[in-house]
Amino acid sequence: MPEVSRPRHPYLAGPAPRVLAHRGFVSADAARDGIVENTFTAFAAAHAAGVTYAESDCHLTADGVVVLFHDADLSRVTGDPRKVAEVRHAELSRIMADRGGLITAPDALEAFPALRFNLDVKADDAALPLGRAVARHADRTLVTSFSDRRRREALDAARAAGGTPATSAGQGVVARFVAAAGTGSAALVRRALAGIDALQVPERAGAVRVVTPRTLRLAHAAGVEIHVWTVNDRADMDRLLGLGVDGLVTDRADLALRAVSARSV
């Protein structure tokens, strides 16, 4: 377990390692039936599988509704080339109705009170309304983004509305952490990770290996967890859990739950 040097956010209450259902959970059978990621059905399936954490992504519709959707446009999921920002909420709901059901960020938090949501701000204009939406669910929400500016904007909006979500580092902070870890200086690592609750990272970024025994040790000493994405192979899960990672972000929540359970036997 991490050597916590500051209070642990309630989002991270309970024992690690954690399984984070990447965009919900879509089984092979569900996929054959036309169900897709980031839908009501996908999050219901993740909940039914027994996960506590669900990862998702946020965009803003043309009429200002924060929806859980990964891509900037609809082409991969629906074949429609328009951007999410060009489609009104009601129309997008109709398009997604037979694919598992569109879900907004506020509705997801209300519909699944037992889930803790990891929400990635994908669009600049989604940051402010997302922050406001998660404020009263801040104890079970983590806000993140590849853009540290978007991440901070969403956090500031949540705090202004009365809540302080957990947060994971964006690309800039991750780069500073990797550089600091390379020096072996715990003080530099703590400075790089100030205000961060978790690092959600790939095992490697190009030629750079982000997750190593050293980076785990230094992050844990700073009170920060490391969650690795996106891990779908059981052998990789077992290897990373053996290394000491705190969480697996995965499309195979069922497989990851079994991998975690096997370590407690």
C-alpha cells in the first residue's frame, strides 16, 4: 500500500488493487447485440460484474449537455461523421438508443450511486459544466484529462460549487514526474505530484517505461497511486499486479476482477 503523506481522498477508500472498467464493460455477447462503450448498458454491466470503479470520457453536445462519449465525433461508434459538439442531446439520445443508451455525466452519477467514476475531460468546453456536475458527488469522483489545463478548470469549477474531486495527472504533470523519478529524488517527485491523487498512465510511452519499481516506490512514498491503462491480457494483469500497481484500467473487467481475486487467495 502507498506510504500516504497526506489524507487519502474518499475516492480511493478501500483496499487496492482497483479494477477500473474502461468505458464500462461490453461483453462479447453484448457487442454482438450492438451494445457499445460508454453507454447506460455498459455501465450497468460493469456494476453487475462487481466493479467499484468505472472510467469514462466527457464531451459537450451542441445544446450544452455533458455526455459520456470518448471520441470527438460519432463516426467510429455510429458511422455518423458529425462531431458530438454539433449534435443536440435529444438527437444523440435517439442515435444511441439501440446501442446501449446515451448517458450524461449527471445521470450516470445519479443512476449508479455505488460506482466511483473516473471522468476524463476530452473537450475544452466540457470542463466547466463537468466540474459543476460532479461537485456534489466529489467523494466518489476522480477528474482527469490529458490536458492539465482542462483538468484544473474542471477541478476549480467543482470546488467553486462546493466539492473537491480526486484528480489524476495530465500529460504535463506525468512528464515532470517521470523526469523527477529519473533523478531518484523523493522531494522532486513530491513537488511534481503536489495535489495529485493518482497517476493513470500506460506502462510505456514510446521508448520510455513509465511504470517501474522505482516510479512505483517514489509515487507511493508521495501518497499517490499508479493505475495502468489499458490492460486486457491476463498475463499482463498478473505481471503488473505482481509489480505492485494500484489499479488496472481495462476493457475486461471480468478478467481483471478474477486476477485481483486470485492474489487474495
